[in-house]
Amino acid sequence: MSDKKQYKVKLREELEAGVYSNAVSVHVNNNEVILDMAYTMPNMPEPMIKIVSRVNMSHKTAESFLNVLSNAILDFKNKQKKKE
């Protein structure tokens, strides 16, 4: 029997569209892990990266995020292989 809770997810309307990110920077310190989601700006005289979102999380949450993300990508790749 599983003890996992089922959560209802609420998303504020202004967040529904999300933001596009094609770069990420990860900072780790003793207390937290910080993800800066960014967008590399094309056609700029100097290379520029615009931070579009910052996520701060505990080490425990970051480890959980890593596992969830890895599993999601693995599932996606397996589904793509089945289509071939």
C-alpha cells in the first residue's frame, strides 16, 4: 500500500503560459539550491543572458526534483523509441 498523498495543483492565471528558457545556471550553498532559468538573447552586440525565473529550494527538494526530471526524460525517450 502506498502512503503517497494526492495533491490538488493550483496555478495562478498569470503563470499559465509559463516562460521559455534555453539556459540554466545552478548555484549550491550550505542551505539551498538555486536555479536561474534564463534565455540567451540572440543578435545582441555582446552575448547576453536574461534571467526569466529563479527557483530556490532545499537540498532535499532539489534531489527529489532531480529524480522526477530524470524519470520524466527517461519516460519520454522510451516513448520516442517505441514510435520508431
